[in-house]
Amino acid sequence: MDVIEERCGGADLGKTDVKVCIRVPGTGKRARYEVRTFSTMNDGLLELRDWLVDNRIARIGMEATASYWKPLFYLLEATERIEPWLLNARHIKTVPGRKTDVKDCQWICKLVEHGLVRPSFVPPRDIRQLRDLTRYRTETVRDRARDVNRLAMFLEDTGIKLSSVVTDITGRSARAMLDALVAGERDPQVLAPLALGSLQGKVPLPTRALTGDFNEHHAFMIASMLRAIDEADNRISLLSEEINRQLQPLQQHVNLLITIPGISLTLAQVLIAEIGVDMSRFTTAGHLASWAGMCPGNKESAGKRLSGRTRHGDTWLKTALFIAGASAAHSKTTYLGAQFRRLVPHRGAKRATLAVGHSILVAAWHILHDLVPYRDLGPDHFTNRLGKERQTRRLIAQLTALGMDVTITAREQTA
């Protein structure tokens, strides 16, 4: 095979050590390979970096193993002489039955040497920091939702049916009642008037809902759950403030993304954190959709299509796009809403929502690439694309299949 890289290397990373194989030109036409083991402590990684620099290694590949690749990758990333490549584990599987750490690093070195692998997308430092914030905020929101559900379920143990009379169990009215219960108040006649807003006119109903067997054990548990919810609210607020601060230089991109139906400010922040704003990393919108796992899979053998399931891709991005697709699907005046209604009878709600999310991602690529706002094609795009005559024939055929005789009369055009 052709040699693409004269001076390259491969690293097999573990928790405590890293095996590295380098390839440098040898005597004559033969190459020289050398394998060494280094500690993953900072001093060991610095020694590894110096060894690579001394041997003038231009490129080194490493497998994306858990989070162990990050210290070495970030260290080499700051070294201008060395280009680190993060490799997908599925792309570098070696021969079964011959697997050791040394053989793995040699195999990775061979793949890089002959140009048989390509690097995974690793965003720049500022986008990585933003990604840490948005992902932690998403996890905190999920934790809060679990605590709220846990609180609602635990109230059933007390016989109090507060969730049956209030929309939000953590809202102002419900929270005032729960705080009073925790403080020691047990009389429903005293608790019910704490209701606010529209719930004030339904005092008899909260009175019945607040009648139960509430004791000190319940008070301790609910107080603990309420503290967890308050702490989550505080973390979400702090994280959102820091995300807004770090996104100030990219505010133009955020403003452009929220012109897409279904994309809120939070989802626009997640999109930028996951894919960045430099679309030159993805050749086309299709490449971005494939990387994100938002397009149909391609599994074919012997002329038969075996599966069209989507890949795992970026689960954080896919979740955000699914939420955006579900939101845009409810619109009656947009192309995305029309696309959902066109697909849902044949593909089902989930697949149709995923297709809308794919369209949103394609639109986001063009918006970030060209720095232009979203331009909607309109809810009648599919009808206009087919043409009125073709659309008329299709509808007549459907009515005829139902056993009806159809007569078409053109409407007179009014001045």
C-alpha cells in the first residue's frame, strides 16, 4: 500500500498508561517502528510529547476510549508541530484473537501511515467549554424533572392529592401549601386559602385534596425533595447565565438560528455547542446530518436493504432536534408543519418528527454557512411542487377508490 504519512504514530490509551507506536523512515526503503509505554500522569504525557517532537512526528492517531483520550489530545493539540487525530473505535477494529495493547497501537499507526482512517470531529476549545455547560444544564433539567416526579409520587403515600388540582406541583400555590405542611400545619381549612390565581375560586377542591395522613416522616422527605428542586433551579439559572456570557461573541449566529420554526433560544444554544459555527468542518449539510445520526442508515447486502435505522450519532444533538421537530410539527403555517403532516400517515409520528428534525439541521447548516436567516417554503410547498393538475388527479383517484363519482367545476376568478 501507498505510504501517506512518513512520520506518524498510534496510541492505545488506558487509565494509567498509554502505549505509543511511532513510524519514522529507516535505512533504505524500510521504515523503523518503535513502541514505548508512558504514564498518563501529566509528567508522563509531557515526556511523550517531547519524544514525539524529537522524532518529528507530524500526526498521531488515538482511539476514542471513554474520556482517557482527552488529556493527551488537548496537550498535543496545543503543540503546533503535531496533529492529533481522534479515531472512531468502529473504524479501527483489528483482527479478532490478536488483541493486545501493543498490537493495538501498532495497528493504529499502520492505519494512519496508509491513510485508511479519518479523524473524528473535535470542536475547538471555546465550543467544548460551551458544550460542557449545555450538557450539564440538560442533565440538571432531567434531574429536576425526576425529583418533581418523585415528589408527586411520594405525596400519594400521604393521601394528599395535590397533583390532581394543580397544573404544576412546584408552582407558587402548590409550593406555599407544601412549605406549610413541612412547617407543621396540617389543617386543610388553613392550607387551602394559600392558593393563588385561578385556584382561589376552587377552595373546596384543594381542601379535599389536602386531607390526608401527613406525618413527620413525610415532612422530612418532602423537605429534602424540595431542597433538591431548589438547588437544581439555582444550578440551571447559573449555568444559563454563564452560557449567555460565553455566547456573546456568537450572538449573531444565535439570532439567526432562532428564526427556524421550533428552535428556541435554549435549543439554539445546544446546536451551537454541539456542532460549532464553522461549517467548513462538514463538507455539505448531508455530511452533518450523517455525523449527527439524523439520516437513514445504509445497510445493504446481496442487493437487499437490510436496515434503514439511524445511527447513534450525537445523542445530545439528536434529542434537541427531536424536541425542535415536535415543536415545529404543530405549526399550521410553515413548511416543517406541512412536512410532518405529509409523512405522519405513512411513517408514524416518531419517524415524521425525526424527518422534521433532519430538515431543521439541514437548514441550520445553510444558515451558519451563509449567515442568512431562515426562509420558509410555506405550507403549500408540496402542493405547488406537484402542480395543480397532478394534485387534482391524485385527489380524484383517491375519491374514486372510495366509490365516489367526482365532477370537477373550475371556480370563476373574481376581479
